[in-house]
Amino acid sequence: MESFDIIVIGAGPAGSTAATLLAEAGVRVLLLEEKRMPRHKVCGEFITPESFPTLERLGLMSRLRQAGAREIKTLNLCAENGRELAVPIPEMSSAKSAMGLSRACLDHMMLDRAREAGAVCIEGAVVRRCFYEDGNPAGVEALLLEKGRNVEFRASLIVDASGRNSRIMVDRRERQGGNRGSRLYAMKAHFEGVANIDEKVELYFFKNGYGGLSEVEGGLANLCFITTEDVVRRCSGNGMQAVAASVATNPIARDRLRHAKLAGKWLTVGPLTFGKRRLARDGVVAIGDAAGMIDPFTGTGIQIALKSGEILAECVIDMLGAARRINREYDSCCSASNGPHCPDSPGIAQTEKVISRYQKGYQTEFGERMWAAQVLRRAAFSTNVVNAIGGVLVALPWLAHRMIRATRAGSA
């Protein structure tokens, strides 16, 4: 049975960020990923400027550009009645532009970066359970798909970055997402030949949902939208029929997609639940979507994943630094008195302290943003409210900017 300091479950942006930063700090990290990279994922694939500091720290910004990440300079809000409001990215943040890049490319790149940093990364590993000793996490049992056998790995700190359907953090009841028929589902696909989407991300509101469209690498555009379970069922899960019944009822979206062609397969996930969840459970700490999923209309899902992984890594590194200082002092005292050598650093074992610091950091960074998104969510699924707000925002751009900032880092 192999032993590590920390096991991270899930190699998306949150898990790979934490694994990379911890490995660079000398922590023995095991990163387990259920899928094999590259793999596509339902996501708006919009990287906000607030993500850039973490990506710079990881040394990935130049790699993203080399991979063909598209520059996005404008956010266009498009109400169902055809009204629209263009908000330049510099008015939303200090950066000149955002970026568009597929999750297949981004996640693969981030997993490779974790390997470079020294993390042990295993793909095709399905974590079935955590096991405990004396009431504390001691490791995980994982099914290695390629070998077809179960393997146990030991660690005193387990980090769940496995996403919104975490087997550890989310109960089956919590996955139900409300009443049947009205539950929310997300669909995503890439298109070629999309009209007039250069350097823009557009957010479309329509009856029973909303969706986003923006460029990614390879001359493609990513369409990702959320609608009700009733719409998905009436269309028998057919992506193009669902688009016609939802997104394309917005005249601006309909014009953009008029001559577009599907490039690849449709992906569907649901039912969806939004908002902050528990940040820890039975000694296991959650980051990324496992800790909570912010509403996609904010465009900040990737940034929150990156930042939550960074916050956790900083908490662990700080605790380790403090523990090592204590040990050096103990060792010095013991040497002076010819006493016994002091035990190894207890930092990793102090999971409660790490979790407590992480929870405070998470709440400080994301608490108000989650609340603002919850308030705006109620409007997003009301056609009358959306169209009324659209008229107000067009007339009062300063209000639009303030609402947008309320769901982003550094908001008041």
C-alpha cells in the first residue's frame, strides 16, 4: 500500500491546482482522475481575467496562448426580446480581455503541469470510498480501470475535487435537484461557422433558461446552455432540437447559429444544483464544484475552481511551515539537553486546523459572490423579469457593471 501526505481526487482545475502547488512545496501528493485526458466536459469554457493570477503562478498563461486560447474582449448580454448590452472586459476587471479554451485542452494541460511539479498522477482511477482509522481519514480505495483491480492508497489528508457529483460530499437526495420536470439540465457542444462571435462571449436569456456562446481554439465556438428537464425530455435529449426549443428562441442567438454546423458530440449533465455546499465532511475537504457550484451565468466557475485549489494549498503549506519551525525548535532544545530526537512534522495530520483555515479563506473569497448569484438566479428563469431588467440595464450601464462585478472576485 503506497503512502502519501495528501490524496487529491479529481484532476480538473481545482484538483490540479492544489496538486501542483503542494508538490512544488515538497508535499507528497497523489492525484487520482477517473477519466483519461483529454476529455470534454460540460462547461462554458470561459476563463475570466480573475483566473489569470493563479494561472500565472502555475506557469500556464503562455501555454494557454500557445494552445490557441481565444482572446475575448466583450461580454454581450442578450435578452429574449432582442435587447442587448455590450460590456467591455476592461470595465469588469483590470485585464484587457478574457480567454476561451476548451476544457479538454485546459484540463489536460493542468494535469501535465501537476506531473511536472512532482505529483503522482493516475488516470482511470475510480475512488470508491475513503477509509478511516480512529475516526480520522487514513486513505482511499480506488478501482484502477486498466488493471481491473482495487488498490488502497494511504494519506492523512484527503481532498475531494471530483466535481458536482462527488460521491463523498453529495448525498443522493442532494443530487436530485428538485421536482421532476422542473429540474435543470445543462447541454454543451462545439460548433463551426458561428457568425459574428469574434472576441465576444454572449449570454442569451430565453424562456426557462439561459446559455453562453464564445470562441475556443481551433476555429470553433462553444455553446453551453441550461434549461428545464421538461424541455430536454420533450426533445428526447436531442441537442439540436433542444437548441431550437430554447436557445434559438432568442433572436440574437438564432442569428449567430443560423449557418453553424455541429462539430463533435452533445454532452448533457443534470439535474443541477447551485450554491455553496459543505466544505468538509468526515475529515475530507472539498474544493471546486465539490464544495459548491456557482451559477454558470456568472462565468466564474473555472476561476472559483482554480482559486479554491490555491486557497487550500496555501493553508496546507502554511501549516507545514509552522510545524517544521516547531520541530526545528524542539530538535534544537533536545540536542542542547542531549534528549531524544523530536518526532516528524505533525502538520499534515492536523487536518482539522487545515480545514478550519480553508473554510475561513473560502468564505472570505466566495461568500458574497455565492449570495449574489443566488439572488440573480431567481431572475434568470423569469422571462418577464429578464426582459424588464434588460431594459433597465441598457438604460443604466453603470448598474449592469455593478451587477456583473457582484459575482466576481474583489466585489463589494
